Amino acid sequence: MVEIAVAIAVKVAECLVHPIIHPFAYCYNYKSNLEKLKNEVQKLRGAKESVQQKIDDAKRSGEDIEQRVENWLITADEILDAAARIIEGTEDTTNRLCPNLNTRYQVSKKAAREVKAAAELLQQEGRFDKVSYRTVPEDVWLTSIKGYEAFESRMSTLNDVINALKNPDVHMIGAYGMAGVGKTMLVKEVARQAKADKLFDEVVYAEVSQRPDVKKIQGQIADKLGLKFYEESESGRARKLCERLKKEKKILVILDDIWTNLDLENVGIPFGVRGCRVLMTARSQDVLSSKMDCQNNFLIGVLNESEARDLFKKLVGDKIENNDLKSLAMNIVKACRGLPIAIVTIARALRNKNTFEWKSALRELTRPSSGSFSGVAAEAYKTSELSYNHLEGEELKSTFLLCCLMDFIENPSVLYLLSYGMGLGLFKGTHTMEEARDRALTLVDKLKNSYLLLDDPESETFSEHDVVRHVAMSIASRDQHVIATNNIEAPPTESLDKDTLKICTAISLHNCKIGELVEGFGNLSSSLCRCFEDS
């Protein structure tokens, strides 16, 4: 019983003595606690400057700062501010003869608390293996696409592509159309909307071009994913890229401007993996369906007349309302035949220009200079020439040029092509009319798939865009030394020098009021003529 009473007495004594001694300890350690605080403040300032320097370096490199590091900085500032107030508040009372014990107690207690907080924060700083992380900025076009117009005629195509992307059984989708029709613009808008609708967590874009560089394609995709390659070989990079893409739950890979077969396995793009979709663009439907095995392909056609006119007016400005320019504007828009690249480049070139420059532009569109592409429509012409250059074999190229030189025929067909082609010895290696006809049909089909010829409802008829035909006539003049003209009053040869006449190998005259050709065609081997004279 006595032992229990003693134990209780000791415990009571401890509880009574501690509250008495503890305040006196703070008072007794007043100076030492202040000195410790000053030392910890000096250490913390040094650590903060070091962390801040790392943060500044990381920001200059475009990296984002770890949240825990930013929180550390905020806490460090709070401790340093609190410590500064404590130290500044002691300057007026330190040298007094009769210091206030309560004040010393309060100051010493606060100092001890901030010393402990600073020491703990300094320990955290030592555990920062890094202060930042690399982020991949969102592509600007995923937010807004400069120059994109939501044309009514294309809304159905855009929605069809988006619906195909939603189909879990479809992994490969293609969009095709002639050069300059706006394929890239449309698929980027598809991607923008799909990302906004949360169909995909990531969207990556790579331009393929007519001469695919696998390492460059891999690099474009890797940059968007924040992936770094340490492998030198294409196969090593492909394995790493494939592993990275498989980790994404929902990702859209855009491969723009495909001209021929691209082995996705060599690039590192997994095929058939759930959540990974591939959207491609090409000028040729055959490339998408036959060479890339796209499951759904969508045609992107030219603008209708109303859309073409509105686009031209929007780009060229209010000057189009000028009475002198209205008819010129209408004719220029008609000559562009709804091809966006032609409308955009010409409208921008003519903005704030004089009437005579508008007239000159119209002449360039309807009668481009032979042998070269220059002036306001140069960009539109060059894109079509690139399609021509990529045609396989001279036979296909010659067939294309001949088709375009047959524009004088209403609804040209394979039958007309067969007649002129056999007369020119175009279909080599064929021995019967049936063989030649099959060859002609095959060649026309390839040109339609490349979108250099427009597909008519009847499989054996064809036509071409005016821009494409002008390109063909210029190429024929430059490379084949062909003189081609249509609907003129005077013989076209009168303005040609003798050297030009000597190297001319063929002449194509349609609807021309001429009585005779001048002399001087030393190498002329063939001609296409449909001439008339007034009765």
C-alpha cells in the first residue's frame, strides 16, 4: 500500500515540476536558441538558393517543376519569414538591464520551433534526386488549326472518319484526294476534335513524304511522347517505340502524306493493338487500300462553287466588292475549280493588288507558261507536278500526258485513248486490240487511284482538274517538246523561234482557226489536230 502511494506521489511531482522547469529552460536557452535559429536560417537560405538555381535551369530547358519541390520552396519562405520576424523582434530588447522573462520565453519557444522546422526541411532537400521533369508541349494545332474552314461539304467526311475512329474493330483508316485538296488540314481537325472529345489520351503526328526516312518518322513520334532513343539502329529504335506505344491506353498516330508502302513494324507502330489507331493520308487510294491495308478509306474532294467563292472572298478582303474586280474574281474562282491550295495561294497573292495584276493572274491560271511554273498559281502547279513525278514508269507518265492533251474531246474515254495511244505506239508489248484495251484500262485506273484523273460514273470515261491539265501541258512542252494549244485565232508557231521548232516532236492543236503550219518542224513525229475554219 505504501509503495503504491509513493509511486503516485512521484508521478504527481513530475507533472508539477515539468511545467515549472520547462518555461525556465526556454528562458535559460534564450540566446542559444536565437543563435541556433540564425545558423539554421543561413543554412536554409543557402539550400534555397541551390534549389532555386536548379529550378531556373530546368525552366530554361522547358521542363516542369516537381510539385513537392515547389511546396518545399513555399515552406522555406514561410520559415525564413517567421525567423526574420523573431530575430528582428529581439533587437530592441536584447540589451535591456531588466529583460522581460515572459517575452524571452515566448521568443525562445518560437525560435526553437523554427529551428526544428528548418532542420527537418533541410533534410528533405537532401532527398531531392531531381527538381523537374520533362513534358511534351501540346501541338498548337491540337488547340486550334490556323486556316481551317468548316466547309459544309466536308462535315460528313469528317464525321465519318471520327466514327471510324470510335469503332474498336477498325485500327487503320485512310483519307485520300488530289494534291492540294486539304487532306492534312482535315485529318488534323479530326484529331483535334477526337482529342477534345476524350477519344484519345495522346495524338502524335509524323510526316512521311515521298521518300520515307524511318528514323525521322520514329523521331517525330518519339518527341511527342517524350521518348529518348539511345539505340542507333532502326530496329532497336522500333522496338523501344513499339513498347512505349503499347503503354498508351488510347493513342492516335497520324501518318501524313504516304506515297508508297511503309512497313509499320519497321517504324515501331504496333498493328491491331487495342487502343492504338493509325490515320493516314495519301494522294492515291491504291496506296491506302492495297499497300497499307487500311480498313476504311475516305475521299476528300474539292470545294463546291459556293464554298470556293466564300473562301476566296474571305482571304482577298472587301476589295472584291469593287465593280471592276467582281467578274474577274468569279472567273478566277471558276478557274481554281474548288481546289483549296489554288484558291488560298491566289487569293493571298491578290490581296490589295491592282486590277491589272488580277487580270494577269487569271491569264496565268487559264494559260500557264509552258515549261515552268511561276506566278500566283506556282504552288498549286508544283504540288500536282510532284504527283506526276511519282508515277511509276514512262508508259504511265505518257498516258497521263496524253489523257490531258485530249481535253478537246467531250467525255473522253478509254476508246479515244486507245486510238491515239496505239497510233503513237504507246502500249508496247501488246499484240491484240483486247490486250491494248486492257492495258489502257489498267493505266487509267492507276491514274484515277493517284487522283491525277477524276473518276467519272462510267468506269471507261475520265476527266482531269484544270490545274492538273495545265501542269500536264507544261510538262509535255518542257520535257517532251510538245506544242499544245487550244482555241486561238492565230497559228501558235508564228511566235516560236526556229530552235524551238527544230526540237519539237509533237503538236496538239484543238479548235484552232489555222490554214497551214509554218515550216521548221525538223523532228515532228506526231500531231493531234481538230481544226475548223469559218464557212
